[in-house]
Amino acid sequence: MPQPNDKLRINGLLVRPIIGLYPEERLNRQDLLVTVTLEADLRRAGRTDALTDSIDYKALKKSILKLADDSQFFLIERFAQAVADLSLKDPRVRQVTVSVQKPGALRFAQSAEVEICRHRPPARKSR
């Protein structure tokens, strides 16, 4: 039986890390907008109405905010990868898509954005 394509999403989370390549970018924290889409089987949570059967998105949000506060990455690609790595720590998450926008990064553009998709490697069958 195919697994459902259930998604849980955190939209437009504002974080303020030190990020950027240029010395002037590294002086002050900059705004990033992060969207995280987690793919997991949420059927059990739908039946039980219990947080323990779902993914605690508040805890994930807190982890992402701490990551931003503690990090000093140069690229938004690296920040996105770190968010994906955090998300995949929950064994129920099969796949994660992370979008990171850097508003005002480019003149005449609303933002620069990177989107990555990472998945959990298939479980190895034991012999």
C-alpha cells in the first residue's frame, strides 16, 4: 500500500542570523524567511488527535530559531541544508523541502531565494 503524501508546513518563519559573504553583511544580523515542508505519514495523528503521533512543529520552530541565533553561515544554501538536517532528525519525516528567502539581497528584486529538497535514505533490509 503506498504511503500517503501528507505534508506539514511552517510558512515564512522570520529568522535573523549572521549570513553573507561580504564583510558588511557580517556586521549585523539579517532577515531571512524560511518555509519548511515536512512529508510524513500523519494518518495516526489524524485518528488519535495526539501530538505524540504527529510532528511537533513548535519544537522544530524553536530549533530553527536557535540554529539561526547560533550560526554564522556564508550562504543561504548552507543555512537551508542545516534546517533540512534538523528536520530529518525526526524519524517520521520522509522528505523535507526548505525554502530560504533573503529579502533585499538584490537590487530591483524582492528577494533572493534557494529551495532544497532532501529525503531520508531508504531503510536497509537486514539479512
